[in-house]
Amino acid sequence: MSDFDLTKAGEAARPMPQLARQGFEVRALKSGLLTGLTWLAALIAAVPLISVMYLLLVKGGSRLFGADFAEVLTGLPPAGFELGGGIGPAIVGTLVMVGIASVISIPIGILAAIYLGVLEPRSRLANTSRFLAKVLTGFPSIMAGVFVYAVLVIHWGYSAWAGGIALAVLMLRTVVLAAEEAIAQVPQRMKDAAYGMGCTRTQVIWKVVLPTGLPGILTGVLLAVAGAAGESAPLLFTALFSNYFISELSEPTASLSILIYNFSGMPFPNQIELAWTASLVLVLIVLMFNILARLIGQPKV
Amino acid sequence: MANLFASAGSASSVSGPPSGGDYAADSIFRGLAWLSAFLIIALTGYILWEILREAFPAMQAYGLGFITGTTWNVNAQQFGVLPEIWGTLYSSLLALFLGGSFGIAIAIFLTQDFLDHRVATVFRTIIEMLAAIPSVVFGLWGIFVLIPLLKPGAEWLHSQFGWFPLFSTDLAGPGMAPAALVLAIMILPTVAAISVDAFRRIPYKVKEAAYGMGTTRWEAILKVMVPTASSGLLAALVLGFGRALGETMALAMLIGNANQISLSLFSPANTLASLLASTFPEAGQLEVQALMYAALVLLVITFIVNVLGLAVQQYTIRKFEGKK
């Protein structure tokens, strides 16, 4: 009896809750405000990229897409007050050094990734190696330059070799980690099926793991190449710079990034214009590899 | 009968046990893979060893005074990197404050259903492209776009609020503010990418539970999603900080390479990495040793920060994968 009364009294005392959404409630307003701020933050974050791209196209494009584009792409860098000139040696130098770095780091990186991903993923060697590859990713890129300076440049002087090896040190970690991730995605069932047919581990890797993981591995490799092409700090005191086309791998070599760095500090408008042009060429090279990586890595349904 | 057995081993048959050649190829290939994995360890060790070896004479000569010293004078053979350590930490902290908050805001924007799936993909690609732009290009952009843009504002702030330590000098050209801003832009993609990962790891039912309790979208984000992702967000910030510490070229172009300690946002400063970049190419033997010591200091700082970040990240991954 008393129980019944109490419930009834409670129901009468408590008003029906307002369950409909209240647009002007403080909570809803706060939520709307924060949503607006997030949109603003996202738009602000896109401004630098748009600004950089716009200026590259306007300032760099005027020379690159102008009448003397052949001279810009193949000519030698101008001296002091000289007009005209180009960035030919730098383009060639960048490509040569990135090539050296790729030849060294890609095979080693993929082999190491095979060890980490397929052969002995849980061994102590694999764990240490994986951890160190991650730590190397956090290393400042200039450290590769300092290292190669200490090992090679002190004895044999500035050269394309030194620059390429410094870039290889940087590419290695990217290739290893990306390739391992791609290899780890290969389903265990496919490997088991191959083992069941009597394949040796090497045959499983060559005939099942690598072909299946290839898109992922290629993506990683291409991103590493893109990164290396844009690097400048490790080249500063390994490849140094040169005003002429590369004729031997054992001499100082020009690169686009160092050309941009050198020319950006010069008081001559011609050089600064060329720095913008070189930036545009560099960004186009880097983005080309990036977009290629994305296209290859896209999951095919 | 004999014919049947003969064909089993011949080349015309599809099946057969691995030949001796297969076994040899297998061991050689596995040996190569082992060697490559070992090479990563050896390389890391070799890098440390070489830098230590080259820095050793300077370590002996200057000791800890190198870290507390404030002058870099080749002729007097006085080397100290306190201003550079200060500049490295100060610029990275400023960048972390800006780039970190924007990076996490963007991660929220991308993962918390603000955008259509396809638009979110496009936006993520834009942020990733930001990461692909080389450091020198940002440096160039900073010199010719950012510094002229900042100058009027900096002048006004200095003239109105000159008593405030952050604005105590004028922006003459390169300085801390443009350097930190560019640094913030450069670490934003790192922070955003790792934060997106952290939010993605949260099972969807967590958000559903929050909405079921009647939270608004932002109450769900701030009171449920962010605390749940907090360790991942921390990892994002620490790794972003690590990236900022080691960034070289853009800073060498924008920070002004001045050997001084100042709180002012508009005064030129220097960082360890840009000290290396700007003095190494023309350094003599003694200075190279001192620079190796400076490289070692930078290495130790970034190593500590990165291992810390990796540990937090690992902890986050375990936390969520353990619960599955």
C-alpha cells in the first residue's frame, strides 16, 4: 500500500524529461561552436599547402613553362650577375644520387623485411632490428650526412658516392618498415598452402609472399625514393655542390635541393627565380613518385 | 614399373622433392636475409660508434662545459652549444604547441564523421602531400612569403607590447617566429597521421555507447573519444616533437643562425641541426670535432624523445589489441 503511494508521488513530483533535441541549449551551442572551430582549423591547415603550390606554379612556372625552358632544364647555373642559366647539373645530380641510394638500399631493405616479416618474425634479431629501424626513422636526417662525412668524406673527399650512400642510409629504414608491413599482410593460409605442397621457404617467399605483397612493397619503395629526392641536409657536406654536369661519381655533385638552399640566400633576382624553378621541378619529381606510390598501393577490390 | 619411378624424378614431371640446388638456394637466400636484418643493427651501431669516435677529442677537451657554454668562436677555440640547445627545444616546443593542436584537431575532423568518406580521403591526401614537400621548399617559401607576411604584425606587436618577453625584439628578417611556424606546418602531418591511427583503434561501439547516453557530438569526442585515445595522441605529440628537433634545412634558412638565448619570438636564434648544416661545409678540423660533439648531443636528445614516443605508441597498440 505505502509502496504504491510512494511510486505515484514520485511520478507526480518528477516532470516529464524533455527528450527532443534543443537547438539552442548551451550544450548544443557549444557543440556547434566547436564544430565550426574544427572546420576553421582544417581550412587553415590547408592554406600553407595551397600557398606553396600556388607560388611554385607562379614563380617557378614562369621560367619552367616559359620560352627558354630548354635552357632552364639543361643549362649551367649562372654566376653572380649573369642572366639566364639553368639547373641541368642539379637535376642530373639528384637523379644520379637517388639512383645510387636506390640500388643500395632497396635490395637490402626488402631482404631485411623478408627476414622480419616471414623468416623469423619473433626472433631476438628481428625484434632488435625492427626496433632500431623505427629508432632510425626518428633520427634527424642530417645525422646520415654527419655519419657519411666521418666514414667516407674525411678520407676520400666530397663525392656523388658519399651523397648517394647518405641517402641510402635514410631510405633503408623506410623501405624495411614499409616492406615488412606489406609482407605481413600476406595471409598465412596462402603460405601454408605453399608449404603444404612441399615448397622450401625460399620458394614460398619468391612465388607467394613477394608477388602477393608486391603492390605494398612498391608503394613503400616509391615513397622512400620520393623522400630521398627531396632530402637536402644529408647532401650538404657529402655531395657538396658543383656548377658543372657530373662526369665522375667521385667528385662533388650538384643536387636540386642544395641549389635551392644556395640560391635562396643570394641577392640576385635571377638566382632566386631559378631557386623557385628548381623547387617546382623538385616538387614535381617528389609528387610524381608519391602519386605513383598511391596508385600502385590502392587496394584492388 | 622402373619406368614409372624414373619419370617421377625427371624434369617432365610436375612434382618432385626439392633438389639439392633448391636446398642450397634456400640456405643462401635465408642467409642473405639474415645478413640484411643484421646489417640494420650493425649500421645503427656503426653510426653511433663513428660519431662518438669523431666527437671524442672534443668531448675530452671541452667536457660538460660544451653543453653549458654560450660562445662558438673558432679562432678562440671556444665551443659551447647552450644557445643551440635552447633554440632547438624552444622552436620545437612552439611548433609542437601549434602543429600539435592543429594536427589533433584535423585528426578529429577526419575521423569523427564530420565529412563524407570520400571528402575525408581527399583531405587526408592533401595533408599527406604536405608531408611530401621537401624541407628546402618550405624554407624558400618561408623566406619569400612568410617573413614578409609576418613583418607588419611583428612590428605592431613589438611596438605595442614590447615589455612582454615574447615580443621584446623586432623581426628584422629571419627569426624564431617564422622558423617555428614552418616547423609547425612540417610536423602537422606526422601528428595528424598518428592521431588518426589512435582514433581508428577505438572500437565503434565506444562511440555508440556515448551517443546512447545522449551526449552531443562534442561531448562524445571530448569526454569519451579523446580520453580513450589519449595515449595514442601522446605518442603522436612526442613523435612530432622528435621530428621537430631534428628538422634541419628549413630552420637553417629561417632561424637566422644567431648564437643567442632569447625568449623573444622575433629574435634570430639557432638550433643544433642548423648549426651543423650552416658551419659543417666550411669547418676546419678542430671545428669538425666540436660539431661532431654537437651532433652527438642532438642524437642523444632525439633518441630519448623518440624511444619515449615509440614506447607510448607500443603501449597504445597493446592496450587495444589485448582487449579484442
